[in-house]
Amino acid sequence: MMQYKIGNSPIHKILKHRRRKSSNSLYRQDISSFEGSEIYNQADAAGFIRLYGLPMRVRAMLEKGI
């Protein structure tokens, strides 16, 4: 970790990472991004957010007695 200082006060902490390669890696650059991909459709996000929030909406309804 590198630390930059002005006087005695640290202002930034930066972690440096080295690149690693593995023939057994599970990471693939071509499918890791949501941009320009045929795998993921951005329009799906709205449905996911609505579904993910369903338990909170149901609990709020129960608390209000609806």
C-alpha cells in the first residue's frame, strides 16, 4: 500500500495489484461486462429490482394492515 502525505497528514491510500494469469481461471473478459453484450439486456434490470424489492413491499403492506 502506498501512502501520500501533506506534512504529517495522509491524504490518499492506494493499493497496487499485479496481474496474474491462470489457465484454470473462471474469469472471462468477454462475458464479464454488461456493456455491448448479448448475454445481458439492460431492460432486465427494472424487473430484477422490482422482484428483489418484493419482500420489503410485502412486509410494508403487512405492517400497514393492507
